Amino acid sequence: MPLSEASVILLGTGTSSGVPVLGCDCSVCTSTDPRDQRLRTSAALRFQDPDGHFREMLIDCGPDLRHQALRAGLRRCDGIFVTHHHVDHIYGLDEVRRFNALMKEPIDLFAEERTLDAIHRVYRHIFDAAKNLNPSFVAHVRTHRVTTDGSVSRMGIRATPIRLLHGKMPILGWRFDAVDASGAALNDLPGPFPFAWCTDCSAIPPESWPRLEGLRHLFLDMLRPRSHPTHFCLDESLAVAEKVAAKQTWFIHMSHDVAHAALEASLPSGIAPAYDGLVVSG
């Protein structure tokens, strides 16, 4: 049985400061439009696997994860795909311990080596729990090193790392395809597949463009209208969206320089700002 009832849930669409920004009285931070309220950027992938089991996976696990999981009704965590080790993308890892308790299973986390090094350094109480002074309830996470030369296949999903540049820092995007038992892509299925998640990027290397071909959905960094040294600005994101030509492009990781309604009204068909709580299922 192929995957069914698949959807991508936008848990957060904001930049590292979130929106509203602390102490700011700008028009976006004081907006009454709920789409202008943005937790730190991350997503959940919810689906029924080929054996009929209900699954939920995370893309990044930032400091708002507990709030995001409660709001989205997440009940489990069948994997975490990490883009990079900045605070707004990994500082919610402690929260997955509750999913361990519910599932009675460890949680697999996939990232490249430099990100895993940072995660192990920050979360010593998880990965070297024997040295904790008191016994405590900590997450049970199994880490797996990935490279851009391979992919991860599990539960009917193939996740392929994509090299991106976050200023001078190499990070990962992820492409997700539904696959059959032989590993062949099932891109004619209803649902969000294939889609790519490209947050926190300011450049896409030449070798990465082929991994962005044939997408149904592209979730793409777009920090603000004016330029920034480590993130795509509006003109750059529009150029990437045009080149990739996904059926639908969604802008993510937006700052308080972006008013949802005004941006949405200015964009061409097939491109839109995402918002917290958006569910993409087709």
C-alpha cells in the first residue's frame, strides 16, 4: 500500500527572533493578522506509511517545539531531519523526550557531521547521561551522519540532503519523495510529494539544482525585502522560485519586515508566503 493522507504542517515560519520581536512596536509586530505571528521555522511531515501506521517526522527542532507540537497535535516523532546547528533550529531537542515516553522507542535524528558535533556538544546530558549528577528524564535520540552523496529511506519516504550556503556556512536542505519498496519515486501520488525544504540559505551551489527538479512544493527561505548577507531577500527568492519552477513555492523564515497580506497580494501565481499552522496536503 503506498503512502496516504500525507501533509506538511508548517510549525513555524519566522526568523531566529520570531515575530513579534521582543520590544518592537512596528506595524507587523503589532498586527492583528494571525499570519503575521511567526514562531521559529520548522515543519512536521504527517502520513500513513505503506503498512498503514500513522507517522510524524520533524524538519528541525527549534526552541518553540513544545508550543508548536501542542498546537499541531503532534503525538509522536518518527525521525528528525536537521538543516544546521543554529539555535533556532536545534534548541528544542529536549522536548522530544515526551515522544519517547509515548512511543517507548528511541528517535532517529539525521544531520551532517558538523551539525551532529554541535548537537552532541550542546546536549551532553542526553548523549552522555551516565555523567549526569542525578538520574533524570532525558530524550533518547540516535544520531545518524548523512552526506550529500546519499539519502535516507524509511517508512516509504526518501529524504535527500541538498547542499545550501547560509552565508559562508554550508548547511543542508532536504528533498522528500514518496517511494515504493524498490526505492522508485511515486511522484504521481496525491499529496505534497515531491517537496523540498530550503531554509536559511543565501546561495544554492550548481551541483544542488538537479535535486530541486520536478517539485510539487518548494519551501524557500525569504527573510525580508532588502538584501541580507546570509539569507535570500525577496528578489533573490523570486529568482530561485522561477528557476526551480515548482508547482507551488512557499516563502519561510520571514522577519518582521514582512507583512503577510501585503506580500501575498504582490506575488505572482504559484508563489505565496507560508504561515504558522498552514497544512499542505496536495
